Amino acid sequence: MLNAMTVDVEEYFQVSAFSDVVKRSEWPNYESRVRESMDRILGLFESHDMKATFFILGWIARQHPQLVKQIHRQGHEVASHGMYHERVTELTSQQFSTDLIDSRMLLEDITGAQVKGYRAPSFSLPLTTQSYEILADAGYRYSSSVYPIKHDHYGEPNAERFNFEGGSGVLEVPISTLRILGRNFPAGGGGFFRLLPYHYHKMGFSRLNKVEGKAGVFYMHPWEIDAEQPRPIGISAKGRFRHYLNLKKTYGRLARLLDDYVWSSIEQVYQF
Ligand SMILES: [Zn+2]
């Protein structure tokens, strides 16, 4: 059974949890670390002979066009994570549409290949027919913008757990969850992958593949394998705990997850 591996390509200082402290206008003042982490991730994926989907922030694509080219050249899927990591809920419909079109065209200009997928920053896509209509009009075929769990920063605990038609012919591909005693538990990565022991995640994917007969969808960030990243000042204790927890362990855990299951990109798994 094929599972979908996805990476949200952004810098450590662009995460939503830091957005009150690190303003967009200050981004150029921070040391860029994405290139090094991406080299390690691309090398790891190559050594496992697998493809993945990379949801690349437009701001990153502008700064690192060679990185985008390399991702594409190595056979991976290039998709959009928007231009500036703004929550969709903070944009007007017109701004959302412009963000979708600008980021798609930027990536397509760099690679020469069609961009089909979008992931909303912080899984902030409202699950309305209007959202999917805007996505369709902006040229997208699918979105992977829902994590059906309860979380203070993101999550739609009542959303469908597996891929569903969001509207206007656009498929929504949610991040994987486990259903236990009528509740959804995270199984598809992010901070939970660093928080919970490896065997929990292994059990989760076994259950998805063997018991439910479904593909899993996993997501991660380059900064999650970068234990040496600079630490911006002024982040809350909770924000620090979540962001810096087990950074040293993530690369090794990821390597195990790649060994234990079979992976590809969303476009391969769902055959776009
Ligand atoms: Zn993001």
C-alpha cells in the first residue's frame, strides 16, 4: 500500500506559532536554514528511492529557485503552500485567490510543470464550497489542508478522515488520523511525530494500511530535523516546547518510517 509523504517547505522563523514575534518584514534578517535541511531530506528520500510532495512557500521559491528546480528534477511533486504563510481565514476571497494564482504561477515558471496541489498554512482552509470554488478557479486539482483533530492552532475534528470531494471537482486529502473510541487522534506527523514515541506512529500506519485499507498521509517541515536552528527571542514557553521538542530525534524516526512503509507523492497515490 502506497502512502503519501509531504513536506511543507518553509523556514523555522515562518511558522504560525512565531508570527506574533517574527513579522514578515523581518524575515530577510533571519539566517536561512532551509537549504541545508532540504538537502538532507532530499538525500534521505533518494536513498529510499521514493517520491514525495513538497508544498513550497512562494517566499521560499523566490529566494531559492534552484532548490525548487532540484526538487522537480529529482522527480518529486512541487505544490503550493501559498506566498506568505497567511492563514486563509485572515484573507479576503480576492486576496486568497490572488495568493493561490501568484504562488502557482511562480512555481510553474520555475519548473515548467503544472502545479496541482495546495496546502493552506496551519490547515486554515474553511471547508466551504466557496473555498473549493476559489481553488478550482485558481487552477488547482486538490488541496491537503485539513487535519481532522482537536488542536488549539488548527484542526477540524469533525471533518472527513479520508479524501473527499471538497467542491468544484477539487479533492481534499486530509492528514492521517486514528479513530479510537469515537475520537480522532493524530497519526500524520507535525509536532505529534516528535512528541509521541515511534511505535505509536508505526501502529497508526499499520492500522490505516491493514485494518482500514487506506493510504496514510504524513507531513513534516525541514526545520523539524534542524536541532541547530537559531532561536528567536520572545516565544512563549508553550511555543518553545512545541517547536524545539525532540528535533534531534526526528531525522532518525523519519528514516524508520520510510523503511517501514512504502511512500510516494500525493499525485502518485491519488493519481492526478
Ligand atoms: Zn506551513
